Amino acid sequence: MQNEDSFENLRKDLHLSEQNFNTETLYGSDLMQINKPFIALQLMALLRRSPAKDRSHPKHSIIIRRLKRVMGGFRGEESVFYQLNYLPKEQFLILHGPRLSNENTYFQIDFLVLSPHFYTIIEVKNIYGELYFDPVFDQLIRKMPDGTQTGLQDPTSQVKIQKMQLRKWLKHHKLPIAPIKYLITVSDPKTILNTSLANHNISNWIIHKHALMSKFEHFIKANPKEIISNKDVKKIARKIKRKNEPLLSDVLDTYKFTPSQITSGVSCPKCLELPIPRHKYRKNWVCPTCRASSNQAYFEAIADYALLINNTFSNRQMRLFLHIDSDSTVYNLLKKMNIQTVGRKHSISLDDVYMYANKNFNE
């Protein structure tokens, strides 16, 4: 498959969850369900606007490979979320990918399932091959079909740390604590799981995704008593939403680009031509290549600026980026997006960055 085909397929993949699931997201809503990773949005913006957009650029294939890995992991999480949707919605609340802080440390959970009976941490592993869980050295060893072996971090140690961190976080915020379970879920059904006979008890928490429902049935039978109320469950979920701190990586530094190398302007929402001009009288952006038009296409440009450079900026910085001469025009455009203004600086929330980066502005 050629690189440009890969880029287009990955671009389409970013909309899979919206097509397959009728859910709310962690960003900008009261309930939390499935969320695309911010790093995927950042890498896509990098492929649109950095010199690596040229497939002959040496970093193009490097970014494409990383984006494939990120989207592979996301698709694995989507498949697990599909299974979790069989849980009774009146009893369980599914939170995807919350990243929380304990003092100076952060921890992130793939899925946190809350109920009045117990909480469940789910760590998703989208790993192909044969997996051997070594109890002696607390190591995961992956064996590929060609016989090559790779040592990986022990996921059991990982979820135990997450359990400890979650308990500490709940206690710090004076939130009710129910029994905390954990599961390591392998999303690829072709993956073979192996361990020593003496280590067979790990099957209690290391499972394939198709075993999720049976595990929850077991948890429910073992924990029939309600420890907290449904009201408290929703209270915890709202608190996690408010305290969620998604990570924006410095992708320019990672791939050794500077802000001056980022292509500015508004891109066509249909054919991705960049930049396209703003019509002087119609006050919208019109693509000279495909003739598509949009009066909101600049939303994505501002989201790209936030993803790649900074989510705080001045009027002048955004005038230069959007190719607009008038500061009052930029002020009014930002006002339409409800962007917060403090002094001479404007700041777009990560909730809004996420929303605008995923929105289709093709009219």
C-alpha cells in the first residue's frame, strides 16, 4: 500500500467510532465513552501541515508508521468497548481513557467501569503473536510467527499500580471507594496466551475480549451488595471529567520541526487543498481546486494550531495563521467559537480542540 493511500485510510479511520457507535465522548459531554487519542489528531495535523506531508520526506513514513500503531491500538480499544456495551447501562458507566494526576504523577486508564457494586480497571493490549507471561521475572514475552521474541512490560504490574493510584485519587478527592477489580484484555482474537502451569491463576484477570461478559457476571455474583448509590457513580464520573488532563505531546520537538515550518492557512474540507482563500464578500472560504466552500473551515485550522503549536495565542498570531489582515475579523471569528479571552490572549479548551479536530466542515 502506498503512503498516500495509508494516510487517507488512517484519516477515514478517525471517524470510525462516530459511524459505529452512538455515544457521548469524554470531551465536552456529561457522560464518557469512546475517545480518539489526541496523539492521532496531532499526527494527522502534522501530516497535513509539516514538510512531512510530502511522501518523499524522510519523516513521512516514520509518522505514518506511528499513526498506524496508534490507530491499531485505538481499534483494539473500540472492539473492547463494543463488548462493554452489552453491560446493563442502568448499572454500569464506562469511562474511556481518563488521565488523572496524583500530586506530581499522572496515571491513565484505558477503561474504567463504574458501578454501585465495584469499579473495574481494564487495560487493553492489542498485541499480535504468542504471549508468554513469565511469573519468575514478571515479564511478558511476545513470540512472532517467524520465531523472533520480544520482552515487554508486565501488564499485571501496570494495572496493580493503576489500582493503587486510583484508590489514592478517590481518597484525595473524598469520593466513595468500592472494591476495585482489574482486567487485562487482549483485543486480537488470534493472539495466543501462554504461561507456566504454576501461574495459571492469571487467567482470572488476563483474558480475551470475548470473555469480558462472563468475567463481569462473576464479579456481580461475587459482589452482590451495593456499596455506593447510582447518584454517587455519576458524581465520580463528573469529577473524573472535570479532572481529566489529556496529554498533548510536543510533536514538533519529537520530529524536529519548528513552528515556522508549519504550513499556515485554512484547508479545504473536501479535497484538503492548503491554503484556500477567504471570499472577500461572501465571508467564507472557497477552494479554487474543487470549488467546495465553508464558513467554518477555519475551526479546523485553529484546532491544528492548538494541536501543533499552542492552544493559547494572540490575535496577531492567529491573523498570520489564518491569512486575515483585520484584527476585528479574527476577533469576531474567535467569538463565534466561544474561545476564552484573557487580556490580549485567546485560549481554546482541549474539549473544543477535540471537537473541532473531528468535525466535518464540508458543506
